[in-house]
Amino acid sequence: MRDHLDELEAQSVYIIREAFKKFEKLGMLWSIGKDSSVMLWLVRKAFMGHIPFPMLHVDTKYKIPEMIEFRDNLAKEWGFELIVETNWDVYNAKKTFPEGNATRIECCSALKKDALQSLISKNDFDAVFAGIRRDEEGTRAKERYFSPRNTKFQWDFKDQPPELWDQYKTDFAPGTHIRVHPLLHWTELNIWEYIEREKIPVVPVYFSGQGKCPPDERYRSLGCEPCTSRVKGEAKNASEILVQLKQSNIAERSTRAQDQEAEDAFEQLRAQGYM
Amino acid sequence: MTDSQSTSHLRPKSDHPLRIVIVGHVDHGKSTLVGRLFHDTGSLPEGKLESIQASCERRGVPFEWAFLMDAFKSEKDQNITIDTAQIWFHTEKRQYVIIDAPGHKEFIKNMVTGAAQADAALLLIAADEGVQEQSKRHGYLLSMLGIKQVVVVVNKMDLADYSETRFNEVCAEYREFLSGIGVEPMGFVPVSAREGDGVATLSSKLNWYGGGHIVDTLDAFSQPPKKADDVLRFPLQDVYRFDHRRILAGRIESGSLKAGDTLTFYPGGKQSKIKSLEFWEQEALNSVGAGQSVGITLETQLFVERGHVAIRSEQGPIACSDEIRARLFWLGQRPLEVGRGVKVKLATQEVEARVHQIHRLIDASTLNVQNEGAKEIRKNDVAEVTLRLREEIAFDNADVCEGTGRFVIVDDYEVAGGGIIVDAPYRSTQEKAQAQPISPRERNALLGHEAGLIIFGDSLSEDSRTLVENRLHQKRILTYRLSDDEGSHLTSLLNAGVVVLAEHKAESLKHLGAHQMLLSSEDDVQKIDTFILRLKGLSDSRDFEI
């Protein structure tokens, strides 16, 4: 073990391999953000460069355009299977927040949560990987590495399985599925340290002056364009982001508007099946 | 980084954080201590204080520090921690992960989940209520979970008039309990988390106390030593077949390995040399050690699979047995009765097990011991038992190697208990063979393949059927073609390890648990060689040879 990043990596690789061994129908939720890009990199570490299951993207059609360009290029370059799901009914009917016909939470609920559920049931997945971290937000701080969802996709956070000694919940009743969280123990700082060390490609708008970012603005967290704002500050690469992060005392998801709605709105979304 | 000179006030570099769990009886102030600790050390993220204030105002309650960790609405509404949470924290000395655990008896499984990940523990006891049921049960569980560094925090000193006498009473009572289970705490610290006395600063109200505050206490814990020099324990997690290499993957639990080492795989005792270590996008290392997830190739092809534990041959064998003596804690709603079938997961091994005998049943909060005649272990109880396993597994005593010395018990899809092995009655394979029936694994080893079922589609020609049967036979696989009136024998044949060739008609053939293949068209016949590899354990169960 050379350093802390090696420990984080080894633990995540163990979890990814464990899920691959235990679940027949497996996919990885790839939001195209920095975390899921690290997660995809760890898959290649686990399987000697191979990516033996599909990447799944829930496309709301409101994503920052650079994300979609990055997604399609990387899928081509690395040659993995990509499954994209969109809730066209709601999108075409314009029952969305950007069209002024839904609250932010209703919009997230339809375009992300419902689309994700339809993606999972259409493909009959036993388990899907999701790149959430404990340090992002309070309900995620209480998650398990292997977290069951019932037949209605709900998260019963009041009755989670015990998880100890790297023995995970890999036995599950028919109709339920497992969310696997290989990055749960990483922090935002760790993610950028690892991106810097491994030279992992990320969407350029994380850096100031890229895409529509002015020279002194960048995205700290990526999501749908209407609900995600940029942060002030110049950072042209991962190491400059690290310098800023170490001085910052502002929560990472403070730029994601849906998190700032009613106190338990995000908890409700997650309980109903959101990432 | 360019400004390293001016960053002394910033977070220390991301080293391995020390993981601290906070445990103790319900309402003794665990979540409050965490909230106060964050506030008093200036660690709250911007806006957090205001959002906690808003949550409290909405509920019409006074300011509540616990809302920092209690993220669920129902936790805030009831002012009780339901599930364990983790939060990152740093002092000038180092980084921490603070693990807040629930104190309610109903949520012991969540407390165990949090505590099992910790390097050290703060055990809180409220000065006004003193030692309570969960104070004791948590103390006991910490010792079973192998947490050696424990500091007792006597909280709510404000409700005991900051009295030295009361502090000493609580300490004496709890020290007596701990000595009964052989635990020696590193110290006792008086605080008032709600008022902030003794959290990040020493308080004049506690001027009779000569020790450090909570931040000092955290900094006085030490990183658990790494066991790099121990004997090799490498449990196989999976076998991959990538780029025409057969790669054995797993994580090293202790010791180290390098190319050229001779490995022995248990159970079974097969041997081979390591040909190469396999990496992707990483500088090739000569030697890899404990904690690393690795892939290796062998000089000779062996039938080894997930569950086997590799050791370095010159370091001597690992214990193998179908009987273990263990201490276990039970978390399941349904009691664990003597004789009932459950599943044991130890490292990457999984085996059906049943409790053969309960030697001691302990109520972990009173230490009352029931020595004889116990027939079941109830929720939250601790017991010393003998487990009988359906097959032999490889293991260590927990004090030799934790990774191969402790296990969980799965009962009806759920992890329902955990255990540590306290005795390894080693019996050699030969001795066992005289006394025990032959296991399916041993039968497979004799045949060189596992059982399987090949189903012929209705449209498949007779020529193709014969071709498949011959190909299998040529590859030294024991086959049998099932005629229409022999359907009732199928299970027995599969149990015996035979690869059965059958007609499609019988829908009931599905889901028997053996390797299966459906040959519905002439094209499918090409896939028979891949299936043969799978039967011989030379390919992963899913076909993705690339």
C-alpha cells in the first residue's frame, strides 16, 4: 500500500469485483460527472482494462451539452456498451421545471427517478452501481455499500441491513435489486486527488474558461443546466481545484438547486429510488 | 501545489483517516457531542449552522446539535438516531472519520455496522443516568468487534453540577463492568457536550480534572499497526479469463506475494507457482501486500475457484475443518436455534452451517451467563458455539488474522449475525476422509469438472446431438443422455457430478443450480467448447472471453 489513495482504490475494486461475481444482470449508472468517471476508471482497474457490463445514463435532455459530447466520445473511444434512458412522455409534454410546468422536485422525480426505474425494470437488472459518496449529503452519509431497494424501488432507510467486515448483502429476494456504492468512503478531495494522479478524463466544464464557463467560473458539480450553477474562481486543472477545495468551507452540492428545496425533499426523492 | 508554505491552517494532506465510532446508551448525547465538536473546532460547512437553526425553529424546539448528523426527517422529528452516519473531520494533527452510532436497543445492527469500521471508540455515559443497558452491551460488542482503543466519555456533567464525586462514581461502576470482559479503557473524560465544556477547550467548571479535552483525546489515539509481515492469506474472489490469460483475483488479507512464490490453495492443498502479477494502468509492482486488490496468473492451470485461500507454501498450512468454535452475536429478529440451517460467509467462502451446540449464552448487558441447555440465541445476545459446516473451509483464529478469522451469518437473505473464531480444531484431510462422506467438491475434483445440463432444442438435428456428446467425451467429461422416461433421475445424476444431455420438452429442467446450456440451433453447437471450459472451472461463469 503506497498511500491513502491506494487504500481507497483497493477497497472500491474489491466491491466492484464482489458485485460482478454475485449479480448476473449488472449495470453502472454513469452520470458523466467526476465521481462516476472515477468509478468507470476503477472498473477498468478491476478487470484489467475491460468493462464487462453496460454504462447506464439517465438523460433528462436538459444536461449541460458538454456532458453529452463527452459521453458519446468516451463510449466510442473506450468501446463500452451505453444504454441511455429518457422519460420522453414527460419531456415531450413539457411537464418540466424549465418549461415552468413543474417544481424542481417534481421535475427531478419524473426525469431522473422515474426514468431510472424504467431503465432498471426494462433491463431486469439485479444490481446497479451508483457513484454516491458519504460526504456529499446527510442521507448518503447513512448509506450502505450494498443497499437494497424493494420491488417498488424504495429505499427502506429505517431498516437497513447490517454491513460489517466487508461482507455485503448479496442475497436478495426476487423482484428487489441492490444499489452498489463503490465510492461511498471517498471524499470530494479524494476524487480530485485521484483524477490528478491517474490522469482520468473528465468533462472540461469542471475547469474555468472551458465551454460556456467564463475565465473565472467553473462547475463544481454537474447536473441539468437550468438547476446547476457555476462557482466563482479560476481553476484550469485538477491540481488548481485541489488548492481551492482545501481552502473552501462550502458544501459541494450547494450549487444543485434541487437540494435546497424543502428540508426533506431530497430524502423523499432518495427514499423513492433516486440516486 | 504552489502555496504549500502558506497552508498550515488548511486540512492536512489526505492520509489514511483515523476512524472513530461514538457509542453508548440512547440519549446520552452522542450526536450532540459530534455537532458540538464540529462547531467548536470551526469545522461546520458554511450555512450549516443556519440550516440546523431553521430545522429547530420549524419544530419549535431549542437549538439541537444532533441535527448535524441526524439527517433523516424522522430522526429529527423524534430526536433519535436511527442509523449510523459518517462525517469527515480534521484537527491540526490529522484527519478523522467520525462515525455516529445509534444508542437505541432496536438499532443494535446499525451500531454494529458503524463500530465494525472503526479504529477506536468513544463510549458515552450520561453523568445523571449513569451506566445503562446499552452502555454495557456496546462495551461488550466493541470488544467482540476487535476495537482495542476505547475512551469513556462521561457526558452531561452540567446535569451533575460538574461534580467530581459523581464522575468518579460513574467511572468506578463502568470500570468494574469492563474488567469483567477483559477491557482496559485508555481513559475517562468528563464533558458537557451541550454546553461545550471539555469538548474543544478545557472548562473552568471542571478544574478538578487534570486530563485533556475531546480533541486531545482523539489526537492521543494511534493508528492501528499494519500487519505487513504476517503470513500470506489470499482468499480468491473470482477467476477471470481476459486476453487469453486466466487471472485469479482477490484481496490480500495479510502478508505479501510476488512472482515466483509457490502458493498452496486450501481446502484441497493444490500447489502452483505465481507466473505474473497483473495490473492495468499502474506501474508494475514486484510485490504486493495486505489490503491490495490484485490479479495473478499461475504457471500451471489448477482447478481453483472463489473461496479457496492461497498461502505461501513455505509458511505452513492454514487450518481446514467442517467444524469451528466461535463467539457470535445475533442481530436477527428470528432466534438462531440449535440445528437450524443458515449460511456462513467467511472471507470469500460461503457454506451452509448449523449450530451444533451452544456452550455459553451471554446477556451482553448483564453478563449473566447461561451455561447449559440453551437451545436458541435471541436478538442482541452473544454466545459461544460450535458450528458444523456442510463442507470444509479454510480459516484462522481471529487473533491471528481477522480477514480469515471472522464471519457473518446470513439467514433468509439477511446478514443476521457475526462471529469470531476462537478455536480451530485442525483435522487433516486424510483423517477427515476416513470419518466423513465425500463432498460434492471432492467429487468434482476427482472428475475434473462440475455437473451440468445441456438441453437440446426440438429443431436440432440428431447429427449435432451426437457431435456434442462425442466432443464432451473427448474432453474427458462424464456424460449421460437422458431418455424421455428417465426425467425423475435427473437430480440424482447432477448430484453425482454428471453432465446430462436432455430434451427440451421438460420445462421443469430449469433452475436446478447446475451449469446449463440450451442448444436450440446448429450455430449454438460452436459454443460447446466455451461451456466445457466453464464445467472445468477454467472460465468465469459468464462468457466474456475477449
